[in-house]
Amino acid sequence: MFSMTNRLLGIVIAFALTSGVVAHAASASQRPLAPANLPTASNLPAALQTAASQISEVATSAIDPGAAIRGAYQRDHVALEHLRQQASPLKGTAHAAFNQLVSDQELALTQTERAALATTRPDAQSAIAAMDQLVAATEAELNRELSQTGGPNSKSATPGGPAQSNGQSGKADASHGNDH
């Protein structure tokens, strides 16, 4: 009895997600779904996780744009904190300047989220892209600073981070909740 109920529930959920994606595609032809990149064999698990996260984010944004924006905010906030931690090899004024940049980016991230959620019909994809761009810019600055100092991780400060695959991370960081 329970397995049949679980199967039926699974079918209903799959149908709802598919319907949401189809509804998004029909109503937002100016914002088509991004194509997925095919992974190499060496990074298949990370690529699968990233693809699953992107599909989940697109489906969520079609059904509940506010939830998708809040989830992206949380993910990007965590990514900025990771970048702050990875800046520890920076010394003196470079370290202080990078910490100030991260603080400024966190403020901009919060403002972007609040502005997007303040609208009656939030454009989740644009808001998420803007928030991801803040993280990508911060990551690029960290990489530039670390390459000048010869610090560790100068090639890739955050493997699998938000700058990867069109600014969307495979790490949803659901374990951190929504702290703001």
C-alpha cells in the first residue's frame, strides 16, 4: 500500500516539476533555459551535481521564484564567506582590502535579493545571475591577488564554486538554512 502511494507521489511530483519547466518555457520565451554542458569522465560526479542543481533551480524559479532567489542568495553568501577564508594568504593592506570587498559584495548581494523579492512577480533568473556575478567578480579578484602574491590556489580559488558553469554552483548549501 505504501509503495504504491510513494510511486503515485513520485509521479505527481515529477509531473509538477515538468509542468513548471514547461510553463516557464512557454511564458518566458525571452529567457530560454540554458543548455547543459556535457562533462568529461574525470569530473562527471561534480558535473552531475551541478546539472542537477541547475535543473532544480530552474524548476524552483518557475514554480516559486522567491524560493529560488532566497536559495541562490544563501548559496552565494556562503560562497563569499569561503572566498574570505581563502584570502588568508594575503597579507597587510591586500588582506584588509579584500575583506572590505567581500563585505561590500555581501551588502550588494543582500540589496539585490531584497530588490528582487520586493516585486510582485520576481524575475528569478535575472536576480540569480546578478547575485552569481557578484561572487564571480569577487573570485576573480581573489585569484588576481593570490597570483600576484604567489599564494596557494592562485589558479582556482573555489573549485566547483559559483563562477563555474554560467555562475551557478552545484552546491545548494541547503544545510545552512536561510540565516537572514
